Amino acid sequence: MNLTETVVHRPVTVVIIFALFIGLAAFLVPSIPVELFPDMERPVIMVSTSYSGAGPEDVEQNVTETLEKALSNVSDLESITSTSSEGSSLINLEFDYSKDLDDASNDIRDKLDMVTDFLPDDANTPVMYKMSTDDKPIMSLGLEGNLSQNELRAIADNTVQSLLERLGGVASTSIYGGQDKIVHVELSQNRLEAYNLTLTQVASALDKQNYQLGSGSIQDGQTNYLIRTDAEFTSLDEIANVVISGDILLKDLADVSLGYEDEEERVYVNGQFGVTLSVQKESDANSIAVSDAIRAQLKSINDELPDGVNLVILSDDSDQISSIMSQTYLSLFEGILLAMVVLFFFLRTWSSTIIIALSIPISIFITVLFMYFMGLSMNLMTLTGLILGLGMVVDCSIVVQENIFRFRERGTKLKASAILGSREMMMSISASTLTTICVFIPIILFADNLDMFGQMLQSLAYTIVIALTVSLIVALTFVPAMSANYLKVYTRKQKPLRFKSLSRIDSFFEQGFVNLDNNYKKFLSRLLDHKGKVLTLVVLIFVFSMMQFSQLGVSLAPPMSEDSLTISLELPMGTPLAETEHDTLQLVALFEEIGGYENMIVSVGESGRFGGSTYTNKSSVEVNLPDAVDQTVTVAEMKTILRQHFNDFPGAVLEFTSRGPGMGNDNPVDILVQSDDLDAAIAFADELKEMLADNLPGVTEPTTDMEEGLPQLEVVIDRDRAYDLGLDMYTVASEIGAGINGKTATTYRVGGEELDVELILRETDRSSVPDLSKIFVVNSSGTRIAVSNVAHFIKSSGPVSINRDNETTVVHVTGGLMTGYASTEAQKDIQNLIDTQIVVPDDVSYSLGGDFEDISSMGHEMLIIAIIAILLVFGIMAAQFESLKDPFIIFFTIPLMMIGVVWFYTLSGNTFSMMSGVGLVVLVGLVVNSGIVLVDYTNMLLKRGHNLRDACVNAAGNRLRPILMSTATTILGMFPLAFFGGAGTEQVQPIAQTIIGGLFVSTLMTLFVTPLLFAGLNRRKYA
């Protein structure tokens, strides 16, 4: 017995097998991680190096360039970019997505080991970081109360942080706001001079007096004792009474007290001073589960806090994830219901409808089971795959069930109809399923070429491939088994309806389908008499549509709805914290006028990344909004209102930033300006920025990342004089740096805390340039020498940061795009403005990056994927039909699908995006399915002796209902996602919208053009 006979005669076995799969799925599905997007790891490794006190130019010359030369030889490196800022060098190394980052890390480590000794002595050892999406916080909490900000930070440090990090799935927490407690040792320059000492000497002496050392072991009798020398400080008095030299005590030189670090950052939580904590999850943890765990422990954590102090949730990514996933689940459920309605409308028998309807959840459950075994999470992309696969899932079952019904209408017995009906369609539905699967194979194989976009598509592709494979198995096993044994299929003649009213309604619909079938065949017969004219008209419509397609704008990805908004404010470099705070509070007042938000976090002062300096001229305001359905004002509306007030902040740079999820670049507009002359590059970049601001309102907040104006006091050392006095450059520079910035000498343990003991000159001894001249250094022979004897000071300004791209200095001109302003339109407008309004200096070059570059590169890769998909589909059809002509006939509908796609985007006003391109690739495998079934049945009729014309007309009429059913279920299954997916699904909607537009028109072409083409190309063969 073959497969169909086996399942028909062993229905219990079939039911038990599927029941076991469903039961296993029901047991395992709850443990599938739920995320917004699949795990996406960029193949980027960052190398961070701190060089305290050094300006951007010094960092670039002495650290960044040295490291870049070594790291540029790392194997499989695609690009190397760097940012040199005050006290910090950050290098990004980007690899191909197929690169093993562990191997890359080892290679980088080897290169760093070779050059670390060539870095400045006071530069820290370079540290590597792997970029991960898990680094992004999933939750932000605020600690608020009637205490000072520093006291709140101490509570966060000592209590809250440890309680949070104990929870399962929490990797780490970061604290913002307030200052750490330290031991202040403020030295008097006059006393240091009187006692012939320097700050560095005092720090060294202090460090040697604070140690806890293991000194070996000793055996006394039968007991072995560990010897431990405990010489740690136990009080501030001990620190103050440390002997520095001879009979000179620390208290003779300095004032010792408990205090806090200098204030460089202030945080407000909902209008009050506070502290915020951001929570990062572990890489394999479920965001929603981690969020639930924190929420469950929130009350117990608050119970351990002092009276009046509360820990509150400010933002939670899991809320957005849950909302978006709920909307997507709803779209899936609505799609299933619509598909069932369509099935019943066409079949009008409960048994047939229930059989096909049951095949949907069975296929979905088993698909999700295999997703679990493959390590796929339940996310927006996999759920989209299930929704897109929904209509395809029932296609096979519809074709098989409808063919079984045809045999029943001919009077064939029940089990024989099930066997013959499924066997007859086995090859055609297998081929049509395989053609659809084939379009996803190149997506899976070439995902690395699409960067992070490809990683997202892999999850979608795997899900659809699994769903289609499972649906084919269900159609060839479950459907015939159920049709023959449990939900038996009967025609109206075999089993009439009991109620006359229902019978009349049924007869009405049946007659409608008969009339549709007859009228369709009559119309098709007329078209066969005018094949040339019809085909010419179709080609003309296609050409006109493609001309229209060239006018459509293209964007990388549609914007995703947001429930938070962050605006950053940047004043001129050197602006004091108080002045920055004043302007920031004005910005806060605007938000308060707008309203509509739940929480607000204000940060005045910005900490540098990876050990970089803190900027007192920068601040940010973040507001978190309720769910989309509860919003009284949207993020987009907030932006519009705020932009109207940007001119109220002269001298400030205001920019919106997003912490929301989704695809696309933070800066869709990114123009890279390069030149060996940095000043020329900066000047040209500034000109570009002004040009964009004045001429393109669709480009929002244009700015450059190269800002001049960092106030600098350059210490110019007379090398010859220094050499004569026995001094080296490092000694001079480090002594000045210690006096101004302070120097951590040792630590002090008290009350379970470990505090830094920081030495620094009194503020009155470091508040002016003449004060710096009084700083003394000690040469190799112990002689004290004033800095003024070997150096002088020059006031100047320099760049805030210096960026390099592949070892060449680059200035970025960046900006956003207004909604509806397509990236390709912006690119064309920008290029036109540059060509007509700006003279590009000979020593300056520029290129368009950001979305412009990504669309070009990804569009090229998507074209390759589409070509490979087309070749695979053609090969499968050629193998099935043992013909090149039949696949060509079917293939004619592939370009014609563009008619529907183009006019959908033209009439809807939506922007074509890369996700729309994914929809086109899916259509390649989808639009041929109806053609395969139609051509296959036409060939079958020809073999039975029908003439060519009758075969074309009768085959089309015979396949009309299943083709319409398949198309309707596919379109309506995607309809809720495509048009009513809700907030958060905007970036996957273009896939469904493209498929709906293309499938609708391609189905019409299959029904009306494919028979004409078949008849025209086979007229000689069957003449």
C-alpha cells in the first residue's frame, strides 16, 4: 500500500500520531522564549582604551592610530572605525556575519598584546567588548524619596542593586545619578612646598601604609597557621596620621574627610532628584519572564528600603513586547477565523470545512514544536511567518479535499475517493509546496549577506519552511484519513440538508458557483479567440506599471510605533552644569505643557562611554507614554510640537533619539566627509549641514559629529630644559594631571563599603593658570622643580571627538527623515543639492551612507536572492513537467504580479521598503502554485483525449473554485496583519501587503492569461 491507502485504512494510528505531536507541543510551547525580535548579534567587537586627562587629538595620535595599525591586520575584518574623545579611545571592528567572534577575539587579543607596550604609560590596558543586543536595558527603575541624591545612590549601591541582581535572568544593573562616597584628601600646595613634597609622593606613601598581605604559613604542633598581615586603615584618624616622610604626617599637609565625588551629572525622576537603575538581562533569558520576576519582588524590595524611599518602574520593554505580541496573536487568530469563513463559503459542508479548519491548528502546533527543537523563540518574525504561512498551510488541504469531493460527486465510494483524490493531487501539491519552500532557501543561505536584516529574515524563513512542510504532510495524511473515516464527505445528493430554508440558501450559493463557473468558461473561451490582443494588452499594462514602479520611493524599513521619546540637548563645550540644567528644565516645561506621558527621566550631564569624560554641556529628557490605545498624544505629535520651539534654545543642538526596537539606522541620513585636511573636512561638513537645514525640511535635525570648541589648556614642555633638569615628559604631565584631576591612592573599607581615597589639590590651588605653574615635580635626583621652569600654558580649542573610518579621518553629517519622505527621494534631493549648490574642494571627498548605502547593498543582495529563487522554482517545475515550455507558461505570472504590487503602493501611498522586497521573493514561490495545479490538470485532460481548447477551458473551470479558495484564504489570512496589525507590527506589514497586492493580480493572470499562453504555445503540438 502507498501512503494514502495506508492512512485511509489506519485512521486511528494517524489520529494518535498527530495527537502525540499536539500534546508534546502543548507541553513544550510555554517554555519557548518570547521576545520582540529574534536574537541578533552584530559581528562587532569594540576595543576601549582609557587615557585619562588626554585630549581627543592626543588620544588619536598616541592610542587610536597605534591600535588601528595593529588591528587592521585581523583576518576577515570588513571595516574598522574609531572615535577618539577626551580621555577615551573606542575602536569598532566589524566582521562578516559568518565570522566566529571567538576566533576574532583571540586574534584581536594577540594583536593587542603586541602593541600594548607602545601605548603611553598612563593609558589603561585596552579592553574588548562584544556587541550584543542583550546589552540594551529591558527595564528602567527609579529610586525616589525625601533623601539627597547621594544618599539615594548609596541605597541603590548597597541594597537595591544586589537585590535585583539576585533575581533569575538579571545579568547586571547600572546606576545613574548621585555621586559615590569617597575619602577626600585635599592637599595644600603651600604645605607641600614647605615640606619639599609632591602629590605623587604623598599618594605613594599613603598606599604603602594600607595593606592586607598573606605572609605564608607556620606550623605549631599539629596545627598549620596561615600568616596574614592586616595593616588596613580602620578610621579616618588613621589615614590622617599616616607618616609621609620623617615626622611629617598626612594631616600636616591635607584635610582628610568623608565626602562625595565632584558632581558632574544630575538626575530627575518625575520632577524630583532621584536615581535610576537600568536592568540588563542574561543572553538566554526571557524578557517577559525577567520583567515579571522584578515586578513580583518589587514590594519586598521596597519593604527593605528606608521610610519614604520607593523603587518604581519607569519603563519596561516587556510591556511593548507583550502588547505587540498580543496584537500579532490576535492577527493570527483573526486570520484563522477569516480562512474558516472562506472555506465554509466555498465548501458549504461542515465536514469538509472542519477537516481543513483542523489542519490549521495541527500544522501550527507541530510547526511551533519544531521551532522549539530548533531553538527559535516566539517573536514578531516567527509569528509573522506563521501568519504568512497560514494561507499557504491550507492550500494543500484545500486542493486535496476539493479533489476528494470531486470524486464523491462522480459517485466514487468514500474511501476510494479519499485515496484517489489525494493520490491524484500528490505530485502537484508537492511541487507547489516545494516551489514555495525553495524561495526561502536562498534567504537562509545568504542571510549573512543581509547583515542584521538577514538574521531577522532567517527566523521568518525557517518558520514558513517548517509550516509548509508540515502542512503538506497533514494534507496527504490527516485530510484523507478524516475524510474517509470520521468527518465523512458527502455531496448534497448523497446527504441532503434537513431544513428547507438551509437547502434553499445552499442551492442559491451552489447555483451562484455554477453560474460563476459557466460564465468564467464562456468568457475564457472568448478570450482564446483573441489571444494576441489580450496578451499585448497585458504586456502594455505591465510596462506601464514598471514605469510607475521606478517612480516609487524606497526606504530601508517603515518606522515602528514608539511608546517613549528621548530628546538630547547639547550646548557649547565648556558650558557649566548649572547652565545646562537651566536650559534642560525649560525643555521639561515644554513636555509638561504637552502632557500625555506616564514617567519622565531627566539627565543633566552625560557620562562618556567606556571610561570617557563626562560632558557637563549635554543633557537628555526621556518620557514614557502609555500603550498606543491609551495615548492622548503620540510620539510623532510630540516631536512636531517640540520642533516648533527649537529656536527658543539658541546655541543648543537638539536631537531626537530612539530607544525603540526595529530595523533601520539611528541616522537614516549619513554623509561621510573625508579629507587629509581635517579643517577642510569640517568646513565642508558644516556647509552640508546648513544646506540640508535650509533646503530639505524632510531631513530632521541635521548635525555633524565633529564639533570644534573644546576648551583646552595646552601644556607646552621645553624638552631641552626638562632634559637638563633630569625630568621626563611623563613625570611632568602626570603630576599636573594628579593635581587637577586627583589621584586615587588607595581604598578605605568602612561599614561594608570600599571607598576610594582620593588626593587632590585644594580648589583654591587649582582654580587658575598661575596655580598650575606652582605645581612641583621631583627629578631623578630628588630635586623639586616648579612646572613653570620647564613648561608654559597656551589656551586653545580643539575638536570634541575625532572619528576615523578605515584609518582615515571622517566627519559624519547625519539627520533623520520625516515620515513619508522615502530614503531614495532624500538621496536624490541631497545629491541634486550638492551638485547645484556646493563646490566640493579638491582635497575633500564624500559618500552617502546610512539608509542610502544599506538600500543599495541590500537591494543588490535581495536581487541575487530573487534570481536564485526563480531558478530553483523553474528547475522544480521543469523536473515535475519534464518540460521547459510548461514552466515558462506558469512563470509568465511572476513579472505580472508586479502590476498588483505597484498599484497597491501607488494607490495606498505607502513607501516601498526592504520588507516589501521580502514579500516579492515570497510571491515568486506563491504565485506559481495555482499555475502548477492548472497546467498539471490541463495536461491530464489532454492525456485523456480532450482537444486543446476544451482542455484549457475545462481545466480552468475545474480548478476555478480551489484556486479562488486558496487565494482567498491566503489573502484573508494575512489581511488582519496587513491592515489591522496594530502598533508595533508596522515593519512586517509590508510583507503581507505586498503579497496581497501581488497575489490578487497574479491569480487573475493565472485564471485568464495562463490558459491563453498555454493554448498559444501548444497549438502546433495539439493541432
